[in-house]
Amino acid sequence: MVDFATEEEVLAGIQWFNRLFILTYKPNIWGFHAHLIWHCTKPRIVSFEEQYLSDRHLDIGVGNGELLSTCRFPSARPNITLLDLSPVSLGAAARTLARYQPRAVQADCLQPLPLEPASFDSIGLIHMIHCLPGTMEQKAVVFDNCLRVLAPDGVVFGCIIMGQGVRHNWLSRGLLRAYNWRRIMTNLNDSVDDLDQALEARFSRHKVDVVGSVAFFTAWA
Ligand SMILES: C[S@@+](CC[C@H](N)C(=O)[O-])C[C@H]1O[C@@H](n2cnc3c(N)ncnc32)[C@H](O)[C@@H]1O
């Protein structure tokens, strides 16, 4: 039996996504943390993401939208839906991606998604699952929610900063503990093996690769 996160725990995962955080997102996340702490850079994630993006794409946990904006889509006019619990993130990403006229949906990804069944060919969960509360088993509810809105041949992909089963040094381990203590992240006990099992239990096939402190996953319906 899986216990689900409380509303307070879920809201803790978006507490830092305020205007100041969004303004400093690029140097903070894609500069300092990507290069010096997690050892997994933005170009590495962009090239991963571009393999799977479709023209009916749902992005969950959108940050400031910069990463998705850097990616090339299969066509010039993709149909993009952005979903995030934070109105600040959602607004920033919608502005960054305005050239695509995305649909913006404010919702908690741990709850059933307020979207049409089978309406997406790709769903991205980039660097967001470590912001969700609970164990990997509890967080895996997001995969069940994705499966309900994913087309039969669709793909779910993403990456997660992990606490276990990846490379850490004293600095990344120290920051990981601090961020977990402040509840910016909940991932000290998240392991690559647990992710693998959660995907195995739900998808027809999947793969997981590790780069630095980050696990990349791809799973097919
Ligand atoms: C670290 S950011 C990742 C942003 C983006 N994917 C990127 O790589 O730049 C995590 C995002 O997940 C969102 N988020 C956290 N908890 C959420 C939840 N329960 N439901 C939906 N979005 C959530 C945050 O508001 C934030 O925009």
C-alpha cells in the first residue's frame, strides 16, 4: 500500500519557484549546478530531449521554459502543452515559448491530469521528479498519470538528480543534503534501481542511463 504525499509536502516542492529564482535560473541551474555540482550539462539534456520530442508534446514541471525553448521539434508548429503546479513557472515558460502558442495548465502532476486521454505522443519530465515529495514508489504515481494521457505508441522521458546509484562528490552530497533539509528536493533515498523497477512495472519497455549525478530515463507505453 502506497501512502500519498500531503498537500503541504507537494507545495514544498514548488516553494522556491518565485520570480527571483526564475530570474536567476540560467546562471544558477544551467551554469553553477549543471557544470560544477551534478556534472550533467544543458547541451547533454537538450540532445537527449530532441530524440523523443514529438509535435504533440506535454511538458511537466516547466521551470522557466528555457530548456524546451532550446530544443528542436520535428516540425515548426508543434502542439505544446505546459503543465506545472507553480503559476510563476508556468507564466515564465509560457512567455519563453510564446512563439509556439502553448497551452498552459496549472495542476499537480501527482493527481490525475486534467487532460484528454491518449492525446500526447511525448511527455517530458525533465529535472522535476526530484522536486516531488515521498519515495520513488510514491512519486511513480506521476508515471501512472502520464500513461492515461499518452498515445498508444507514445514515449515518456526525463531525467532526475538521484541520491543513490549515481556519482557524487563531497560538494554535491553536501548540497543534496541541504536541499533535502530545506525540502527544495526530496531525493536522498531515490535510487537508480528504484526508478528502474517503477518503470519496469508500468511500461512495455524502458531504459535508464546515468550521467554524473543524474539518471536519464525513457519509457514506452
Ligand atoms: C527544477 S524545475 C525543472 C524545470 C524544467 N523541466 C527544466 O529542466 O528547466 C521543477 C519544476 O517542477 C515543478 N513542480 C514541482 N512539483 C510539482 C508538482 N507536484 N506538479 C507539477 N509541477 C511541479 C516546479 O514548479 C518547477 O517548475
